[in-house]
Amino acid sequence: LEEAEQRELLCLFKSLAGDRAGIETDYAAYSPEQRANLRKLAKEYDLLPSAASDYHGKHKGETLAHGFPSEDFQALLSALGINE
């Protein structure tokens, strides 16, 4: 998709999904540049950053075992009304 089409879809998605809307920012196949760009879009569109559903791991300090930041994981749980 072209950037304009991506932005149009993100706006539509956010308007339909509301405060619980998220975007996959962390996936093993993403380059550091792709992750950074996706995190930028998540922040710009007020979307929760998330990891791929096949990311598994336990907490290890500031990040989960696969590198997904713990604070992002906590934000997802909070948005879903789940207390860890």
C-alpha cells in the first residue's frame, strides 16, 4: 500500500476500534527500521503497540523474553481490563 492508503486505513481502523485499538509493532521478521516506523505510527494514531500472537515468553526485567517492552504489555492488559 502507498503511505496515503496506509494512513487512511489507520484512521478508519482507529475510528472503528476505539481506545482498545492496537497495531502489531513487534514481530521476529521485522527489521529494526520497520519496528521503529510501526511504533511511530502507533504513537501518531494513538494505537496500542502489540507483539505478534506467536511471541511467547516470560518477563525479564524491562522486556518480555522476546523483546516486547513490559510497559507495552501492561498497557494492553489494562486496555482489556485485565490485571496481571
